[in-house]
Amino acid sequence: MAAGPMALRRAGVVAAAAARGLATRAGRPRHRSPLPRTPWTVRGPPPEVLAELAEPRSVREQVELDTVTYAERLHYVPGLARPRFPAWERGWRDPWHSPGPRYEEMALYKERGCYICHQGVRMLEGVRQAQWLTKTKLVEGLPPAVQGILDNPALGLQELEERAERMVSHARLWDTAEVAPRRERYCPMLFENLIHICRLMSGKFPSLSKRMLARNCRIAATWERESILLQVRGPSGILMNSMTPIPPVASKEEILATKEHVLETFYPIAPTIDLQEVNVYKELNDTGFRDGYPYSHPHTLFLLESANIRTNRFRPEQLRAKMLMFAFGNALAKAKALHGNDPKVLEQPVVVQSIGTDGQLFQFMVFQLNTTDLVSNDGIKNLVWIDSDQNLYERAQCVPEVKKRVVTKPAGISGFQPDTFKKFLALYLHGTV
């Protein structure tokens, strides 16, 4: 049977392609006309079919195969799944490797959160934020009772200025064989030297010997402020206690005048922005000392900012805020130990002092707790006096600076400020002189 013209033409095309080394598909040519019009090509699949196609299914339902891991290989293999092994049971409780119970299962768990202020809290708004949290009015400068000690020439504070300058040189230059001692070394040493000078005044005032320094004393004070539960908790630095309390600094007229004071707000910033919120806590008020301790009255709190790395230090404003919070915490814990937990205006206010330093810059503070009714902004406020940013010396040159064989800056302490040391000594003598 003779082939038609179409077949002959296709055979010629195939032969020509084979001669050029190209492979062609044998058989009937593909259909070049448009696809037939069906409901699926016009409107798509029905909704029920589309829902089945879009329904998410797990890998196991789709593949119906077990997950292949590299557990048998005993090493990581790209493309294989990571094996999951059951938790290993030791057979005994190891406190260092125990996950512990969940917060909701703990006995001290409470639905209401509590905001904690501890030693690591850096307040964004500084003293203003601490004022609002403690319901306190700020007064710039030192109170008249402390200023009177500074201005009294009969006490002979000028006699100790030269000794104080030598103590600064000892802490910054002579205490170690290092060329330049670190802040974490010279800051505590400077504090010890200044306290040693202050103790020399016990010859004139024997009542100064009835004091005790407590290190790493832990306190806990709880109060409520506008439906916010707050706590000051943890180590409070170096606390100097005395057998007798500091007498009130402000008069009754000054205390009553605080009713008209309006506390400053910083909306939209929340006053608890930097505090740690916890749900496992105990509402506790504890001074850190047992009943019957002879030196039971807090006198002065010392906070040393001795971090050698700059990023770990508190800025002066943050340090003053921490001083205010912990002075308030010590005063509140003592007031509740003396007068109970009921909020009230104190007939005998509690006074606690605080001194903060980084080894060169000093912050002085006197806090007076007038009331434990801290819920609302109305009524009597507490009082705080702050004398900030007082340099004890300007520069400590450990190695002389030499330019062109000429000493431009000799080694030693320059710019010593005796008034800063006198303020330190006056706060130490406050309550006795």
C-alpha cells in the first residue's frame, strides 16, 4: 500500500534529523488543538475537592514512612532527621541537674505578680522613679543637722584632712605592686581607710564604739503602691548599725507640709519598667537580724560601685536611685518591726543614711520614713536629702607623664577635696554629736 504525502513528508523530516544527529519521537504527532472545555478547566475543581487538596496533613500521613534518623550512624548525617531519645533517669535526685517543678506547682505561687527591686536593677528614670515608688519628696543638699556638724569648728574635723589625703594615696598608689590598681581593688580599700579615720573619733565620742558593720546583710520589705505590690529584697551592701536610732531630721511642721507636695509622674513610662516581676514570692518584712540583736537600728548604708568594666557600672543617677530604694527598704523593715504592718503615720520617724561611691565620686543621702501608708499619693510623704556628685580628688596619676624628657604630670593625687571627706565624716558622726 502506497504511503500518503503526509507520511512521506514526516519520513523525510526524520531522515534529515537523523543525518544531523538529532533524536525525534516516532509515532503520531501530538495534538495541537486547544484542550477540551470542561467544568474543571473553566471554573476550577469543586469546593469539596479543593478543600481535600488544601487540607494540611502531617508528613507521616502524606508519606506513610517512618522518620529516618542518624541514630544508628552515631554521628551527624546531612539529610537525616535528628534522633530524639527518652530522658535519662539517674535513679536519684541530683540538685544540680534537676529541672525542678514548674512555677504553677510551687507552694508560694500566686496569681498576682510582685515587682522586685534588687541590687542589679538599673532604674531608667533614676531618682524620680524611686521617689514615686517610695512616695518621697526630694530636698537638695544635706539637712541642717548634718550641716551643723560640718560648720562646727570645735569638732576638729580639719585635723584629719592630711591623714585622709594620705589614705587616698595609699588606696590608689601604695596598696599594691601593680602599676595601676583596678577599681575593684582600690574602691573597697579607700572605703576601709576612710572608715578607719572615722573610728579615730571614738576617743572624743565614746558612743561611736557602740556600732557594728554588717556585710552582705539581706533585707526584705514589702509594700503596696496604687494596686502594685512591691518588694526590696536581697543583699543591701555594707550596713552600719547602732544601738540607738538617729533622731528625726525634719520637724513636725516640715512633715505636715509634705501633704501639699505633688509627686512627679513620667507617663507613658510605667514606674515598674525596670523591676523584676515574679509570681513565686513571700510577702516578708525582715531587717536581716534576729530579735535581741544589740545593734538593731540601721544607721548608714554604704554602696560601693567597684566594677572594673565600665559597662557593668551604675551611672551616678542609677546609683542614687538604688541608694534611695535600699535606704527606704531598711527603714520600712525596721518601722514594721517596731510598729506592726498596719499602714500609719509614724510618731517617731525612722532615719537611715546612705553613701555611695565608685572610689572617686561620692553620693550622700539622708532618708526619713514618715509614713508606711504608701498606697495613694495623698497625705504625708517621706523625705530624702541628696548631695550628689562630690569628687574626693580630681586625678590619681600612678605613673608620671613625661614629654621630651620633662615631667608634665607628676605621680600622685591631685585636686584633693577635703570638704567631701568632711561630709563623709559628718554623716558618720550624725546621731552622736
